[in-house]
Amino acid sequence: MDNTRRALLRWMTGVMEAHGWSAGAWARAAGVTPTNLTRFLRDPVGASLPSADTIGRLARVAGAEPRFLDDGAYPAVCRVPLLDLDQVHALMALGRRAGEAYLAAALRDGSPSVAVDRPASRRAFALKIGSRSLNAAGVLPNDRVVLEPPDLLPPKPGDVVVTVSDHTVCGYRFFPPHLLPVSTDPDCSPTPLDDAHVAGVAVHVVRALKE
């Protein structure tokens, strides 16, 4: 088996195992013909390779792309959806499985996303920071912050957590029983943890130099 086929097979089987998908379920979610996958999975040496369009549709749903370069050439890249306030409030009202499906649908439907070169769970997502509550710690308004849900990644003292309200997205340092700002803005003050709606624990920050 050549390296291209080996990389494609490794990616496909890894995605299906990670998401608990069958080939048919993945194909239906991506809007492609299941036989494009099943023929290749049954006979990765002799079957025709899926088309570039098919691979692209599968990758969009999976939030990950096949790696055709040597393992050490570049780190793996995955995508997480960038949610707005309405979307994150809707997500936080869902259970675990429904939340995973909600985020997968956001990627599949072409919602904005953030690429990260580190593993991310199926429940990871990104939010755009809307306040200066952590500007003295280097997290600025309009930064895209990738989050893992706190039940999956429990925050430790000093971690950055992100809260949501009806109007904005704020970052704080986690020092229970309070969330502490690190800010040059005198209007930013500690928030009791019990009064906060914590959306997730920050694991990655992406900054656009031009919007």
C-alpha cells in the first residue's frame, strides 16, 4: 500500500473510532455516497480513491483532515466551531451527546471555525472575547479562545476560564470561590464563581492581526 492510501485509511478509521461513526453514518452526515467510503475501507489497496470533493466533505464534518505528509513534518490540525452568544447559550442547555451533535452540525453547515494544531474533544468550541477582563494577562478583546467544557476538563487554580452573559464573553483566572480579572480596566472586578456561567476552560488563543 502506498503512503497516500495508508494515510487516508489511517485518517478514516481514526475518525470513525473517535466519533463512534459507521462509514454510512459519516457519509450521510457529509452528504456523500456511502459506497465511496465502504469500497475503499474494504479494499484500500485496490479500490479507487475517494475524490477530492468527497474527502473535503468528510473532513468538514469530522473537523479534521487527512495527513499525507510524514508524521514529523507538520502537527495534526483540527477545527472547532466559532460560536456566537446565541449559539453558546443553546449549546449550554444541551446534554453531552446533543452538544456533540450540535457542534458537528455547526462545522458541517459551514459556520466560522478556528484551526488548532492540538487535539480537541468533540465538545470543544471557540468564542470571541468581548471584554478587557484579561487584557493585562495577554488575552485581548476579539481574541478567539478555544474552550473545553469544565465537566470534561475541570479547571485548576490559575487556569483561564471563559464566562458568558446575555451581552458579552469574559475571561477570568480561576481562583475559587471567585473568578479574578487581570485587567487595566478599573470596571473589571472579581466575580463570585457561584454567580458565573462558565462556558469552558481555555486551552488555546488565536489572534487575528486584521479583521
